[in-house]
Amino acid sequence: MAIVCRRHWFTFAVFIILASLDNAAAGVLPPLYAIIARDLQADETSLGFVTSFYLIIVASASVLWGFRGDQTQRKPLLFIGTLVWVAAMILTTTATQFWQFLLWQMVTAVGVGAVTSLGFSVVSDVVPAHRRGFALSLWSVSQGLGAAFGAMMASFLGASNWHWPFWLIAGVGFLFAVLFLFVKEPERGQSEPELAPVFAAGQTYESRIVFADLTKILKQHTNRWLLAQSFFFSLAYGATIWIPRWAIARVQAEGFDLETATIIGNLFVAIFSFGGFFSIAAGDIGDRLQRRWVRGRPFLAGFSLIASIPFFIALFFIPFHNVTVPENGTLFQIIWAVAISLFTNGWVIAAFLVALFATSLQATDPPNWAAMLTDLNLPEHRGTIVGFSRLARATGNAISVTLAAWVFQWLIPTVGEPGNFSLGLALFQILVIPVAICYIGVARSIKNDRHAIQAILIRRAQQTSSGISESDTLT
């Protein structure tokens, strides 16, 4: 892979796949809400609460994992965290009551939190600084693919037995936990141009986080705006975790039973997510724009999100009329029928094109947000700041998922199903506007904060070269 030196490609690939698997573990649940709720004799709203708690635990754990990783070696912590979520995914399938299901999903979340923060920290040290947007776009895409993989496995395997997708994802996770033993952890700070003289001289970057740094991290203006952006972004888009349920309800409205609708609906969700691959191009565009204009990334991301609003709203109201699949057809026959509808059914074609624009524009945000967060924090602070961002995002997600569940129920007497999902999801698009406002704040402070970080790294490189040991602080 061109963006990483040859001896690090395996490390980069393993972490990209690990990032996808932790999202697969989270993405497997929403498409199975109705089936698991029926099996455990619970209601779908309760399963929505499981997702909300899951997100909060992931975020809280990622702060702790991230801070500890910023103090010491990250590889052992990542290995332990991976084993924790793999074991908990298997134990989830032993649940016969709702409280047992909730317990094991919370343990899963603790392990996933390690990959969330520590994995990001490691990847930031693997890729060159001038290609961070592109590299982190692969990180972003892998997360989307992981969520899609989880949803697809839920559709293909979970419609008849919801345990199977949990077993499969846990098995793949264990495989990569073993491969992880052969990964060489990169040196902290090795991708920073300002620290190049240190590593060229055969020395290492020894700075590590201390508790006093937490205040400094949170006092930085751009960090505050990026954390606020994380909260409002998840407040707006957290409700989209219900999109599989929206798609299933749309298909059920055409007369299909729950099991068949679960398969068809999630196939549509996977197809409609194709625009997420634009994240790769968006990361590259952000890299090029950033080299010419320091405020390029925040304006690119903010404008793209605002532009996505009308496309998402339109998508939620497009029906799936005239969708046909063979009666009592096999899984392959259903997949083939859905694929053919993408070329023969006008409603499906319209939904796909609208979704393509919506998701492509939204996909501009993640790699550029991640590149900004990396550039604006010291190497020994990145696991921690990502943990804080996950906490902000989880808070917004938990509020959004829970509020959306209530809104959907509240709308049923007025518009019924699937209208409640369509109208409810559309209303949440209003909350994208505060996200764009946060990016205006980022644009105002990013130049000074970036220069401050660069100055600290240059000073530390000079001190290391001269043999001076001094504790620097953010100003």
C-alpha cells in the first residue's frame, strides 16, 4: 500500500480489519431487533435501549483504554480488548432472558472500546502526516463496511436463527486477534515530520500523557469545537441506526412477512450505502485542500453535510413499490431478485440514486474530521482525545437512538408504519445544522492550534537531539 512504508502494510491492514469488525459487532443488532425481541419476549424499544447503553459503554471504556494506551504500549491492551469482545459476543448467544442479553452486550462494548481508541492511535502513527485524510478514509470506510457486514450477516443468517451472525463475527474477530500477535507496533510519533530528526538518529519519542494533560487537551479551542461536532453529528445521525428497521417496514408494507422483509430490507440498506465509498476520494480531496488552505477541511466537511440534508429527507419518503421475489425462494434467489430490481424497478432506482448523493456527501465528514483531530493533538494524546470524542458521540447517539424510538412510537397513531419511520428520520436531519456551525468554529481556531502543536514537536525534537529532558506544555 503506497501510503505506508512496506514494513508497516500488515499492521495497517490488520487495524483496518479490526476497525471493521468492532462495527460489525455493533451493526449486527439493529436489523434483528424484531426477531430478538420476539425470541426474548421483549419489545423493540427495549432493544433500542440496549444499543444506547452499548454506545455509552463503548465510549466510556474507550476513554480509559485510550488514556492507558497513551501511557504505555498499545499492542497488549488491544489484544486483551479484542479477546474480551469476542468472548462476550459468544456469550450473548446464550441469553434466554433480556437482562442476560443486556449484560453480555455491555461486556462486548467494553472490549470494543479498546479498538475504538487504541486502534486509531496506532493508525495515526503508521501513516504519513500529509496523507492522513486518505488513510483515515480507509479507516472510515472499514467501519462502514463492518457495520454493513454485520447487517448483512444479520439478514442472511439471523432471519432464521439470530445466534449465527454473533458466532460468525466472534469467530472472525478471534482469527484477527491471533494475527494481531504478529503485528509490530509502530513507534509513537514516527509519522510526524517535526520528529523526523529524532527517528533518523535512531532515537525515540518518549513523551507520555499525564493526568495534568487532560485539562490542556480540553482547553484547546479546536478540540472543543471538534468534540461539540461529534455530539451534534451523532445527535443528528444516531437515529439512522433505525434505517434497517425503516427499510424492513417499507418492505413489509408491500405485503412481505417479517423474515423475508428482514432479508430484503437489509439488502436495500447495503445497496443504498454504496456512497460511503466516496469517503476515500473525500479524504484525498481534504489532504490536497489542506496543503493549500489550512481551513480547507472544516469548510469541505461542513458544506457537504448541509448539502446532504435534502437527499436524506427525500430518501426516507420513497416507497418500495413493485418489489417482487420468488415465493418460498432461496436466499440466493432473493438476493438476485433484489439486485435485478436495481435495474428494472423505477422506485428502487430512484431510491438508490438519491441515497448515493446523500451518503456520498455525508461520507466527506469522517476522514477529514479524523485528520483534523490527529493533526491538532500530540502523539501521546490521541488515544485519549479519541476516547473523549467517542464519549461525546456516544452521548449524542444514545440520546438520538432513544429519542428516535420514542418519536417512532409517538407517530404511529398519526401516520402508522412505515410513515412513522420516514417522518421521524427526516425530522432528525434538522440537527445537522448545528454540526455545520461547529465547523465554522473549527475554521476560526485551527490555524493557531495547529501551529502550537508543531512548535511543541519541533522543540521536543531539538531537546531530544541535544540530550535535554524537559516537560513541555500546550499553550
